[in-house]
Amino acid sequence: MHIENDKYLLEGGVDPLVLVKKYGCPLYIYETSVMKRQYDRLTKAFHLKKLKINYACKALNNIAVLKYLKSLGTGLDTVSIQEARIGLLAGFQPDEIIYTPNCVSIEEISQAVELGVKINIDNLSILEQFGSLYPHYPICIRINPHIMAGGNSKISVGHIDSKFGISFHQTPLIHRIIKAHDMTVEGIHMHTGSDILDIDVFLQGAEILFQVAEEFKDLQYIDFGSGFKVPYKEEDIETDIEELGEKITVRFNEFCERYGRKLTLMFEPGKFLVSESGVFLVKVNVVKQTTSTVFAGVDSGLNHLIRPMLYDSYHKIVNISKTEGRSRIYTVVGYICETDTFGGQSQNDRNQ
């Protein structure tokens, strides 16, 4: 969204206030042109014929968005059986969906087998149970590289104390289970966290993953996860995808030559593809003046946008209906009977 002639406009000159008048508030709007820009950046950054971008739909599983991303050529990364089913409804083929659950029952994983999607296992116990039930169903293994990375502790998932993945030190146990059940490992996977700025983190994880991958002789793909940092403010910095693409491409080609055949390189971006495309429109219900604060109470809350309350995340807030109004400091809050603050001065200027 941008300002033109003192009005906020969406891509193509669409006035968001017209959409509010038609559909009401609160209203989410997503710009497909932004999604395509981000997808094109990724595919151009990695100079590989066998590259697959699997959209991590936990970022946004709106079925219209899924259908659009499929039209661009993405696969789908899912973390629950419900997401896998939504992916099928959106038109993805089972072999275009990879299912990467954590701490779910073998019964749910069996449902994923019935759907025919790719299965990614991150637990030795589940691996053994799966092998006894489905020894001939190809699987992917999620490795924990013991790397602390991510914007905060809640989105750091590859460190030694994380519940995600099988430690790369436990690969002898993986091989023991695979051999006992005569299983086929078609992929190796890693995801260290979200909002990662330093590309050396990706390269460090890649080296660990390459070492593990060399021990599996039937691989079809290596999945490097994602976690690319996106800008939240105008002056914010982001992951240098182009530099990462150059360096990963060189190392991946070297690995494939050593491995003996070309594999598919996978990434599973979520926020990178969709976060900058979204606009959330709300209406101010009431302005409340207290002895210390001026609240702007809107017709939404953490039921529609929980990130500021859950992660202390920054989301820029602007008044699109009165662009020339007098500047004043407000604390923007929701209508839930909780402290559901979207942003304001009391949050150390994180949202304005």
C-alpha cells in the first residue's frame, strides 16, 4: 500500500476504503503482485534447474492464497493433517505437499499416509513406529543441527534444547531403525528458526546437513527449511536472498557432484512470500482519554491478529481515512477482554 495524492492506494490504484464500504471491517486484503515479486526473487537467486519452493502455509492458510501460490509453481509445506487437507482442496497434488508435524500421534501421521503426501519425521520413536507400519513408504528425516538462530526464543527451533528434529549426533540410531525396517529415506530436512538475518547461519546449517545427507544413498531432495528475515519497518534490514542464493548454489552443486547425481534443492518460505502482501483494515469504535493515555479502540482484537500480543511484533499502523489529520499519540487496542494492544507509545514506540 502506498500514498498517492494524499490517499492510500493498493496495487493497481485500488482504494482500500472502497473495499471497506463493500465488504465491511475488519478486513484482510492480500496483494498477489507482492507474492509474485517475492517468489520471483527466490527462484532467480538460486541458479538451479532442480529447485522447489514449498510455501509454509502456517504463515497464512487462506485457500485463495494457496491457490494463487500454486499457480506460481510452489509446493506446500504443512505441519498438521488439516493443512494437508486444505492443500489438497486448493489443488495441490499429494506429491507436491510435504507434511512436517511435531509431537502428533502416529494415528494422525497414518492419516497423512492415506492422503499420499510426503512425510517428514522428526522423532526417533515415531520413526520406529512408522517403520513397523509403513516400511515401504518413502520418508524425509528432519535433522536438528544444534544451531541457535531466529528473531526470538519462541521462533528458534534448531538449537540443542529444541523439541524439533532429530539431533545430528543421533544419526547412528536413525540408520539402525532404517535398516531394521528396510525403509527408504528420500529427503533430509532442516529448519533452524525464523527472522534469520545472517546468511552464515544458513551456510553453517547447510554444511551439517550435507554431512548427514552423504550417509543416505537414496535421496531425491534436501530441504533447507527457511526463516528468511523480512523488513517490518521502512528502514529495516532483511536477509540478502541474492547473496545467499549465490553461495548456496555453489555449495549445493559441489555436494551433488560428490554425491553422484543431481538432487532437488527445497526451501519452505512462509512469511517471506506473504507477509508484505497483507493489509489488515479496522475501524475505530471509540477514543478513550485517561489520565495518562489516549486509547483508540478498534473493531478487532487478538482473535484476528495475535502477533503483537504473542511475539511483541511490530506492525505499522496508519490512518488511511484521514491522511492529513493532526498527529497525535494513541495506544491502539482491541475489543477483547484481555490486554490486546496492537501498538502505541507504551510499547516503546514499536507500533505507530
